[in-house]
Amino acid sequence: MWKYVLRRFLITVPTIFGVITLAFLMIRLAPGDPAELLLGDYVGISAEVLEDLRRKIGVDRPWYVQYLFYLRDFLTGDLGTSFRTGRPVLQEIVSQFPFTLMLAVAGVVFAVVMGVPTGVLAAMRRNSWLDYISTTLAMVWVSSPSFWFGILLIYVFAFLLGWFPVFGAGKGGNWGSLALHLVLPAIAVGARSAALITRISRSAMLDILSLDYIRTARAKGVVERLVVYKHALRNALIPIITVIGLDMAYLLSGTVIIETVFSRPGLGKYVIDGVYARDYSTVQGGIVVFAIFVLLVNLLVDLSYAVIDPRIRYA
């Protein structure tokens, strides 16, 4: 097991450097000069002042020189300094990431709580009205963009009904306020994942329930609840967990949109603001943190297979 984990960590090293390189090049290919954006609408700015600002923020050198300096700083744990705020990017990411992690985890919890039971019930009652309704709702949720669904939730549950707050993340330290502000964004970001988990759960359960050992358990008089939840569901969990792990990247990218729609603080909104300002260090640092988090989630998903199915061994 430990050799497998070490090997996976070694594989992630070139992956992270590939992400760093792509993020570095893509943000610099975008049109716009960060120095001009920082100066804004000031009139009469001379070329000397502009060049001095470009030198101070480090964009006056050739791109390959900037890249080498960025790699050097990254290896020492320095993600650079934000052009906009003048603060270390790592410090700002540490302050923003908990909001994004909270939203992503809440989205996963909503997706699992909604998706797995619905998929299991749909499989147990195949071709019933429950099966048709759950399949239809899953198709609707998969087809609905997260930003549109978020706006719809705001309109119905915030403006019309007034049940939930519209914007922000709540008061720090007040868990009730934080949870109340988290409900609608979590539903918006987790709806698509809930639909996918529903479909995968239904399909996996239908395959498992048709196997011989399930028929044998039923023939022996095992209670149906034990047949479904102890024998069938456990064997169906591997494809379900695989979908959850693969969908984590979508959930993180979805937080970027949802944080903007709900005006929530978080790493997603932080990166979007950095894109608008051509804040190279902010965008690069945010993308690298997203990539590392996705790689860690995928590793945990792979390791969970051995916990669910004792027959799986890693060498």
C-alpha cells in the first residue's frame, strides 16, 4: 500500500509541473497589460512610469525568464505577490480556500445524500413511477447549467419565498449563519453530481441485483433490506465512488461560477477577479491549488477501493 502511495505521489510531481507550465503560459497569452490595468484610467501616464511599474511587478523580463523565476519561488513555497493587493498569494489563498472547500464538501454531501438513495430506490422499483420521475429529474439536472440553476434558486427561495439569504457566506464564527448561506450554493453546485450519481447508482444496482448470489440470498430467505443494503449496495459502491472522485474536478470548477453568482468569498471568485485584473500570480497560484486538491481526491478515491472491496490489493 505504502509503495503504491509513494509511486502515486511521484507521478503527481510532473503533473503539477505540467499544470504550472500551462497556467503560466495561458494567462500570458491573454490580451492586456497588467501594468496598464493597474494604472486604470489615469491620464497623462508617461512611458517611463509604465515601464517602471512593469519592472516592479516583474513583467518586463522575457517570459522564459519569468517562468524560471516562478519555478524557483514555487519550489521554496512562494507563490508570488498579488499585483492588486500587494499581499503574498499563498496568504490570500489560505484565507479564501476554506470557503471553497466548505462549498465543495457541502455539494458532495448533497449529491451523495440525494443521488445514492434515489438511484437505489429507482433500481428496486424499476419501471415504476418513482423510476420514471427520478430519471426525468436526473436528466433535467444534468442538462441545466449550474449558473442558471443557481439564479433560479435565488429567485425562488430567496426573493419569492425569502427562506435563505441571497449573497455572501455568513458571519464568521456563527455556524448557523454559515450553514444558512451555504444551502442554496451547495444545491446549485451539487445538482449535476446528484443526477449523475443517481443514474450510476441505478445502473450499478440493476446489474448487481441480477447476479446469482443475490438470487441465492433471496432464496435463502434473507431479509430484502439486508440483500439490498448489505450485499448489493456495497458491491455497487465502487462505480459510485469513482464517479464522485471524477466529478470532484467539476465540483471545484463549479464553485468558481457559483461563488460568482452568489457573491461568496472563496478561491474560485479570487481566481476570477485575478483573471479580470491580469494578476498572474493570483491565477497561477489558484490553478495550482485546484490541481493539487483534485490529485489528492483521486488518490483517496483509489485507496478507498481496497476498503470497500477486500479483494483489491495495491502493490
